[in-house]
Amino acid sequence: MSFYYGDLISLFNQCFAASTNTRLELSDGEPIYLPANAHIDHHRILFAHGFFASALHEVAHWLLAGDARRLQEDYGYWYCPDGRDGEQQAQFEGVEIKPQAIEWALSLCCGFHFNVSCDNLNGSVEPDRHAFKARVREQALVYLEQGFPARAQTLMQALAKHYGQTLPTAASFSL
């Protein structure tokens, strides 16, 4: 199956451009969320270099962010770049569990392989990817039980329909 980022842009924008004034857009630089401003009249989710996985990840953050967060650049989130120590890595993973659980569900709706992102290639400690993925999986199961955020559910349904996939079940989130 082919995973062309243009399809994801189109589906996202069909779901949300009119209702939230937000568009998914390709960037040649680092991924970032930029709210509308005096020069650009719509909110933008910019993903890196045409990577399908980057688009899914950035969209997952947007799907989780509340109204106030979506008015701030990069949602006002704390971010410590690659090269984190153990404590910083633990903090990073703590804030990444929910968006990566949504990203995993989106990936399943596309039939796209999901990899957790510990995002610390040059850190002083080697992240435990297996333990982190288990925590992300537990959050995904909570979402299945309690419901994904409404915007996430909307996009999951659109992706599943487009890619001919079923919506994820607990069995879909295997380690």
C-alpha cells in the first residue's frame, strides 16, 4: 500500500479546514504548529520533509490539544531537544504518551506501521523503547475504553474509510 502525504493532507483538510481554520502543510524544516497571525489567516500544522509518520505525529498533537493550546505556537508545550538526560527523557516520554497513543491509532487506521518515538538519539541514557511502547499501548487501550478525543475519532474514521481499514480494537495494539 502506498502512503502519500498528499492524501493525508487532503483528508485532514477536508475534515478540519473549514470547521477549525486549521490546515496540514508540508514543511522543509522542523515540524511545528503555528497559529494564525497577522500575515497568515489560518492555523498550520507543519510536518517535516514529506514524511508520512511526521505528519501523523504532528496531527496527533493537534488532535489532543485543547482550544487554548491551539492558540499558542507549538501549543505552548515544553520541549527539550535531542540530547536529554534521564530525568528530561522521563519528562519527555510522560508528555508524549497520549499523542503517541493517538498516532498509533491513526497509523492503524491507515494500515501504516507505527514506531514509538523516544526522540533522544544523542542523550546520555538509552531510552527503553519497549517500556515506553507498553505505556503508549496502555493509553491507547484507555482511549478505546473511554473514547478517543472527538477530533481524533473524526480523522480515524476518515482514514479508515480511505485506506480500507477497520477502526482499531484492543487486539490491534500489540507489542
